[in-house]
Amino acid sequence: MACGYLHRKRFVSMAYWLMIATAFVMLMPYPAPASDELPKESVLPLSLASKAIQASLDACNKDGYRVSVSVVDQAGVLRAMARADGAGSHTVDSSRKKAYTAASLRRTTTELAELINKVPTLQALGKMNDHVLMLGGGFPIEIGGEIVGGIGVSGAPGTHLDDACAQAGLGAIGAVQKVPATK
């Protein structure tokens, strides 16, 4: 009989400690997973970047302009680029810089160029880093209310023509059409 009593006492004692441990675990604060704190960002798919580039090239080619077209993501990193046959080698870098500027500053490069001409104290914007180019032909790519990248066109005989070709690229992917400021 004494043996059964000790066995029952040990079982009650174990059950008691198990209940306390369970209550302790249940009352502990539950940290949210770190993934819940990560920002959610839309990404411009390569297929859309390529489609925008081809539409811009086609628009310029139709008018006889040999250009380069670059598309960058929202961080300004090159996503895709194409240089038309016969386009000047300088157009490669300038199209990328226009796309970078538009994505980074979230405005058309024509608008930015006119702004720094009107407000001399803003001229430092054009010198903030080596990737910025304040010359028409760059547009932010806005889809679904979010800037997901930038497009830049270079090589047409006038920035207003670069703008028109870039607009064709925006239209081809359903991005918000931006109207550059007028002089």
C-alpha cells in the first residue's frame, strides 16, 4: 500500500509541474516573425521591362531615330537595356542615367532639368552622384500607384523626341503616362 501511495504522490507532483510549465509557456510573449516586419515592394518583371524597351525602340525607329533605351528597377539598378543598330555609343550610358534619375527622384528628367534651370539653388541635384543626368528622356515607371522603376531614352535629335519614345514604352506596359513639364 505504501508503494501505491508513493507512486500516486509522484504522479500528482509530476502533473503539478507539467501544468506550471504549460502555463509558463502559454504566458510567455510570442514574438512576431521577423518576416512580418520586412517591407513589401513591387518588382518590375523583366518581361515588362523588355516590352517597354521594345515599344520605345519601335516608336523611335518608326521616326528614323536610332536610340538606346534602359530600364532600371526602383533602386536604380539596371533591369534591361537595348541599343538600336547605329545608335551612338554615348546613348548607352545616358539612357541608363536618365532612367536612374527618373526612378530615384520620382519625376521626369525633363521636369527636373527645367526645375534646376528655374531655381538655381537646386542645381546641386544634378551633381549628387555620377549616375544622375538632368536631361529629358527619363520617366519614372508607375504601376498600381507605386514607382517600380524608371525608363530612359537617348539618341533622338531632341529631348522632346526622347520623351515621346519613352512614353511609348510606358504605354505598352500600362504604366501611368507622365506629361513632362513644358517650357
